Amino acid sequence: MMREVKSKHVTHQTRRGLLGVLGTGTAAGVLTACGTQQSTTGQPATGQGSSAAQSGGPKTLTPATIGWDTFRGVAGGVGTKWPDDMVKTFQDKNPSVKVEYRPIALGDAGQQSAYPKMLSAAAAGTLGEVHAWDPSHWQMYQAAKKNLIRPLDSYVARDKYDLNQFYKSFIEYQRWEGKLWGLPSWGWTGSDGLLYNSDLVANAGVTFPAQNSAEWSMSKLYEIAVKVGKFIERTGGAGMTTGMPSAGAVTLWTRAFNADNLSPDGKKSVLLDAGPKEAMKFIYDLANRERVIALPGTYQGDIFLNGTLGMEQAGSLSVFNRNKAIKDGNPKFKTQLLPKRKDGKRPSQLRGGTWNVGQSVKFPDHGWEFLKHITTREAVISFNANGGEGALTRPDIMNDDYFKDPNFRAFLENFENSMSHVVPANLNGFDFEAAYSKFGLPFYKGEVGFEDGLITLNTEVQKILDMPQI
């Protein structure tokens, strides 16, 4: 099933230890000792194994074997049809190049279990030319900082490569400190809407306003959630679920109230400011005063799938997942984006990944050509249909039949204007997210009062932001 893998927390001691070994100077020494050529300027390397000059466009690739280490398009450590096809079609076009596809099996920690393996391979000098350090999981910034991946700006300029073939938001997501570090892999716009059981909602006497109408507002959403919730509770159901108390959900709800949960520089938690506080009161009241939200620990199984939930906070990716899970056509559902903000934007939080070229590898130019190959329109459509991924990164794929579902197409508006996350200034996204889960849950469940709970959550998040950069 196509999904974004939610992962367990990885211990920072292990991660920091590995990254410490791979500090800029040490990593260069370790990897250069394996016979590779280091480029510290971000330019395509020249010399042994390099097929292209600094300008004049891509050349015919010289004979080479490159490595592709990936957990994307991988099911249980076994490649799906997509990676196999990508290797074959690339080698058909470039018969002198062999691509060694090396799937990375995921453990109990989900996607986060792949990164220690990749770091160990980098330390041993065996990590291939192409791999993925996803920004949504806070990895791209560390990989760039530790000199594990190379900027792609010079390749883009040399080949006059058109970045506009992707949604702008997904390209901007690949940038950090003024450089482009990858090309988009998977991606969607987060849980930026609602997916609702159309029969239950109708039976509750509720009609959703058109999502572009002036009537569709946060106060209207509150009213609908209460009405649906009070109707469904008579038969043991619930009105709504949200992604709370995750960092992503807090971000999205604060943005719905024209604010954010972090200062733009990523140094300060602003949950006690007026806008974010209003957003948190909105959620807190629905959960604890109105009691129309199904809180974590109060239900078992998938209550939407079993027909006892009115609506859930969801996104474009959820449409595909629900369609695959529903076997008999029930429950029937519809979708709706969250109301527009004062600035005309929809609240969202971009979720996405990246494809990167290693910094210290024998054949970086070959790696760049392979990146271009696996991000074409045809490759991205196949990444969705055959690779089991939610890769919604290009506007030119949206006319394919795979994306024709009206419930999905309701989300397309956000792909043009999606809002990225704010990167914590100290790059400690792991502890940052964990703080929301730990201290946000008692708040969300009403185990503490609103004021005390929000102060505690804001304080604990700020403690993480005040830590030294990792």
C-alpha cells in the first residue's frame, strides 16, 4: 500500500556517533582511501571515472559500474517492479554502464532504520553513487553538512536541466544554504484536508460548503465537526480524528490560523503567540469540551474503514491508501481541502524525499544521469503505480489515468503553493518531533488544563531548540 512510512525514534547517540565518524575531514579521508576522487567545491568531478566536462552538456557515459542504495520502491527488502525497470531502461540507453541495485530492507523503525546502514556503508566506502537522505525525515541537512552528498547546481547549469518540470515547492524542498542537493523523490502536501464518510455526514444533516466558497471557514469546520460528532456518538462512533499531537499536525493547524509553530529562523517555539494559541484552543475544545474527536487510546482498529468515523484529517496520499483498503465500495467518502488563510493560501506542510549523488564516488556524472532517468514523467508515474510510493512531484503526471479520482484532484490546488516545514536551526528534528509526541499527548487528551498543557509543550519544545547544533 502506498504510504509515507512513520518511523520510531532512532537513538541520537548512535546517529551522532556515526555522523561524527563521517565529519567533513574524516569522511574525506575514509572515502578517498577507497580510491575515489573527492570534490570539495560542489562541481562535477573530473579525472578518473568522470565522463563529462564542466560545460557543454552531458556526454556519452564511459564504461562504469555504479551503485544504487535505496529503501524506496522496496517491499520487505525485495525490489518491486519499479527499481528493476529503472535499472533495465537506464542500461538499455547506456549499455556501457551497469547499475547495481542494492535494496535496503527496513526494520521495526521503518525508514529511520535505513540511515544507520547507509552511514555505515559510507564509512566503509561502499555507499553507491545514488541514494536518498530525505528532508522530511531531517536527513538531507545532516548529509549535506557531513559532506556525504554533492550539490547539483553545476550539473543543472551545465545541462540546462529544466527544474520547472517539477512543482516549484518540491524543488525548493531540495535546497539548503543556497544549494540544490537533490531531485524530488516521493512527495505530497501533508494532511492538508479532510476525508469524510459521505453517508454518515449526510445522515447527520451536514452539507460541506464548496471548498472555494467564502462560507468554508475554520468556524464552519468547527460547527460541522460538532454536529457530525454529536450525531455519530449515539451509535458509538466519533466525529473526527486528527494527526495530533505530532509536530506535523501542530504545524498544519497553526498555519490554518494564519500562524506557525516555529519562528522563521527555526530558533523559537511560538505556541504561546496569539495565532498558534488560537489554533491549539480550536483543537483542544473539539477534543475536550465538545468531545467529538476520537483521541489516541480511545478506539481500536481503523474506525474510518469500519464506518464509525465521520471525518479524518487527511491528505492526497490518503485517497490512494483508502481506495486500496476499501474492498466492497464502503464506506463511501469525499474529500475537502482545509479553508483558505487570510493570505489566500491553504494550510499545508510539504512532505517529501530526495534523490542524491554521493560526494566521494568514482562516477558522480553517471549518478547524475541516473537521477535524471528516475525522475522523468514516465519514471514518476511508474514510481506511483508500480513502486508503491506517493510521488506527486510533477504537474505533468496529473493527466495520467492513475490520478483521475476526483477525491484526489481536490488536493491539486495545494501542489502549486504548498508550504514547506521550518527547519530547526540546530537541525535536531528528531528530538523536536519527539517532544511534541511526549508532551503534546497529555495536552491533547485533556489530562492537563489548556493553559498549563500548552505552556509545558512550548517549554519542552524550546528546550530542544536551545540545544547545540548536531
